[in-house]
Amino acid sequence: MKGTKYYLIVLTVIAGFLLSSCSLFSGLMKPKAELPEGEAVPDGPVLITGDFTYTNDFVVETYYVEHAVGLLDMTGFILRDKEWELPVEGQVLGFMDLDAENDRATYRLSLPAVPSGQFNDVDNDGKKEEGLQVFVVGYNPNLSGGVFSEGDDRSLGWPSYLASVKTDSENKDEVKGGKLIIWAADNDQEFPTDFGEDGLLFSPDDPVAQIPAGYSVVDLDVSPFGFSKDQVVDVTLYEPDDVAVKDFSDFSYTEAFDAFYEVVRKEYAFNGIEGKQPDWDAVYADLKPKVERAENDRNAYAYFLALRELSLAFNDGHVGMSGGDFDFQYNEQHLLGGYGFAVRELDDGRVLVVFVLPGGPAEQAGIQVGAEVVKYDGNTIQDALDLVHPFQPQSTDFGERYEQTVFLTRGGIGEPVAVTFKNPGGGEQTAPMMSVYEVDSLLSVYMGGPYDEFVLPSEYTVLPSGVGYIRINSNYDDLSLLIRVFERGLATFEEAGVPGIIIDMRLNFGGAPLGLAGFLHDEEIMLGQLEYYSDKTGQFEPDGPRDKVFPNENTYTFDKMVLLVDQFCFSACEIESYGFSQVPGMVVMGQFPTAGVEAETARGEFLLPEGIEFGVPTGRFTLPDGGIFLEGVGVQPTVRIPVDEYSVLTDVDVVLESAIDYILQ
């Protein structure tokens, strides 16, 4: 409890009563919160209250809408088993009040008279005893199904995120502080009173002492541990230090740059991977003077430009930055000017005009949809594309090439260019143009074209052909709704007896992978092994067991299945797609693989001066042979649909039509 001083003298139990003068426990005369009047209350904690703050808001505010805290069994940690699942009978939920505007929450958790957790003998005295139950309080939102974690909604007995214990990510998530809630059925059980010489909890060298029956709250942040029997105890939940946003916003430009750069050059996920990491020394030597000049000149925009230059030193689509008003200033100079047309490159190398803005410079110059661009600004079209700098970093050659085609026709406002083109059926001609403010041509092709953000995370329908179609629009939304709609779609398709299903993962920019392939396969699907850099070893070390897709309680079977992918399926979308691709009988179709942008970014978020935010992946997924999982490669189509003249000019979704034809053939 906050403000309580704990003393460790001697624990003596006489006739079932605790003598306060010689006890591990000292309680407050007044509890932190008022208990209901007129109710008999046992000696010991009955109510846990507390709060927590967070800096990485996407998990709490984006992924979940049904919030709660839980009394969570720590048996998984005691056994050092990261795959130990919480039994539903031992789960106790508490009310949580989320204040999303201020990135904080408060909670109340009433303790059951007798908990139903798993007993563990933790005194390591060599004698077999019943032991006691050990819990933490942790953030426990609902992912799918009922409010308790069971079945497909698995929770593990080793909480570390927004939990009442602090864990050490540098040492296999070992508990290093915080508070535990313990319960003993009698007065004969012993519990550690401190960390032993090895610094680990529940290990053979822990000193132990007897504890009284009932609940106690253990403070691991004092030595020896503090034990409270107060009826109401305040317990804070902690966001792990490594997950918290690294805030250098109050530093000077140079101080922030150095602090940020030191972390990134050490922890970047793909250090040591050929073609991925920047030349750290050369980049620093180039950019540090620019940062210093920006600081000396008090030029915030110059500082922004130096950081943007740093982002482009990576070959990694997960690297990105946001500069607020500076973004608009940069875009005005380099992006918002257009010529009223957009192009696509075909498999055969030709570049065709796929959009012409009515009344824009291109239309006034006589360019028509379907025209072939032969030269651009005096260069052959292929050379012109090679000269285009992508707007943001890319992980693959095909991702970079698409960006080059998009931004070929972009620039500042009022910039001249000469375009040599051939309209359909016409001869070669050259026309000068001047860029104007327009974004329609950009939006026609950028990120696959216009995108409707006001959609459900997943949607399904039975197409006129009778084929079942389900689209996963985003894994960065209400995850519970996504899962429920997805399974409902499968159940509907199975009941309707559709000849096959199409799962569309295109234009899904990522979020959290959910293992949805478990609804279609009755065996585990192995994924990548997550690794992070360790300061202790100087190497990337595994973080927990290898990821996998588990079979769901309900599975569905279809004669034919097609997965649709494209180069705008990023990150978690790619893990989801990979799981689907491993389902027996699944055919993967697309004009491109998925984006090949696969890493873990939660630990690589930085706040820098002038409101600039920078994100760098720090976790990578590896394969048993040491190779990298999905990054730079993506999920490959088993049936590739050509990028030809018909596909870029027609209003028909040729990839979807190919999938329908395959199912119905």
C-alpha cells in the first residue's frame, strides 16, 4: 500500500491470532477506500484498488473495447512455463474505468472469499506441501467470446504488460518488483521474504517465513518484502519500460538525436542482416552536423528534414516518422504538386496512364487514359523511374518500384516537365506541363487507390456467383469484433453450402495478428520466433516460445479456398496471411506478394523535440535455420495474376474475378 512502512521481525502465530508487534504484517488503521457499512469483513484484504498510465496507446485504445482488470494466477511464472494457460475457474474480473484522453485508468477488484487458483509450494524446503495461491492484478480485456479467457481466447499465467509486477525484459521477463496477491488456506505455509542471491523469485536460495491464512499483499520493491493485511490495498499496474514510448522531447536537438541514435543503432531489429541496416557511422557523420546547424539556427524544419533523411537510410517499411505541421510543409514542397495524371508499370516494362484528372494539365496536353509514357523530363521512362526517391522507406524491390511509379508525377507546385507519350492508336508526341495543386491523381493510385476507412474490421457476403467472400479490412481495429464477424462469416458459408470461399487480405495495413487460420485447420501452424537485442549478451535473444497458430475450438471446412494478397498487406496482415497460406488446400492469388514488412515495433517508438515522432522496429522474427521470417519477402502468391494492360485499365477486380473463376471451374 502506498505510504505504508513495513517491518520484518518475527512471524509468530499463537492460537490462530497474529500479534502485531512480532509480525511480518502491519496494517493501516484506516483503509484507502470505504467498505460497505454493516457488512462483516474478514481480517485481510478484500478489495484491491489502483490505477495505471500508459504511453503506447494503440493496445488499450485501439485493439480492445471491452476493458477489465483481472486477478491472474501466476502459476505460469512459478513453473517458468510461458505456455501455461489460465484456468477459467481461477479468473476473477474487476471494473476498469478508462480515461483515454489522458492515457490512464482506475480500477476496483473485489477478492473472492476463497479463490480458485492453483496451489504452488514455493518455499523450496524439499517437503511436499499444499502451498498457496499466487496472483497479480493485470489488464485483462476481452478479445473474443465471453468475458473470461477460455477456449480460443487464451491468457497465460505470466503477465507482464500493465500488471502489478515489474518484469525484466533483459532476463526472460523475470519478476523484479511490484506487488503480488497471495492466499493461504492455513497458517502453515511459507513464502519468500526477499530475492535470494541469484536475484530470482521462487528459486531455491530465497529466504522464507511463515505467513498467516487468507490474503496478503506482498510488496516486492522493499527488502525484505513488505506484507500487508489491510482490507483495502492500492496496487499500481505497470507499463513495461521497454514498451513505454522513449520520450526525448524535452532534450535539445543534438541531445535528443544522440540519445535516440544510440538506442536505434544498437536495437534496430535487422542489424547484421545484409542490405537492411544503415551504415551507422556514415549516416551519423552526415546527419549530426545538420542537426547541430538546425539547433544553432533554431530551425525546427531543418531538424525535421535531417530526421526524415535518417528514415530514408533504412530499407525497411516499418521505419517512419510523423512531423505534424512539418509534414504539411514538406508535402507542399514535394508532394502536393501534380500534373493531373497517374501511371502504372506493367510486367513487360511499359508504363501506362491509368488516371487523368478532368481539366488538369495532362488532359489539356492531350494525354488520355491508356496512353503509354515513353519519356519523362528528357529521360527514358525506365531511367526516369529509377531516379524517383520513394516517399517512405520500403522493404522490397517491388514495394520501392511501386512507390517510384506513384511519385514520378508528384512534386512541388509550379514545376515544369515535358512528357513524351503515345495515346491509344496514336503516334508519339511531347507536351510541356506545369504542376498545379491537386491530389486526385495521387489518391487514385497511392496505397492501391481510394480507401474507405469507415468500414468494419471484417465483412462478409455471399457473392452473386454463390462463392463466400470475406474481407479483413484491418487488424488495427476492434479485434473482438473482427474475430466474431470472421467466424460468423465462416459459419454462414458452411451452412449455405458455398462451393468455396475467398479471404481477401488486400489493403490491410496491419495491427495485431490473431491466428484466424485456426478456424480452418486442426493442427498447429508454426510462425516465427520473436527476438530482441539484449544489452547483457550483445546479441538478439529469443523472447518467449516460437509463435504459432492454434487450432480453434470450432473449425470449418470448404472444398476450395483462395487467399487474396497484395503489396499493401503489411506487418500483422502478413502473419495472418502466412497462417492462411499454410492451411491445406489454400491457394494464394495476387499480382504481388504481401509487402514483406514484418517486424515488431512496440518497443521502438520515440518522441523527439518539436512534436516529432519516430518509429523503428526492434523485434525480428526468425526461422529455425536462422533466416528472417517474411521481412523482405512477404507471402508469395501460388497463382500470380499478371499486371498487364487489361488489369490496370479495367474497372473489373481481375484478382477477385480470377479467384471466383478458380472456385467455379
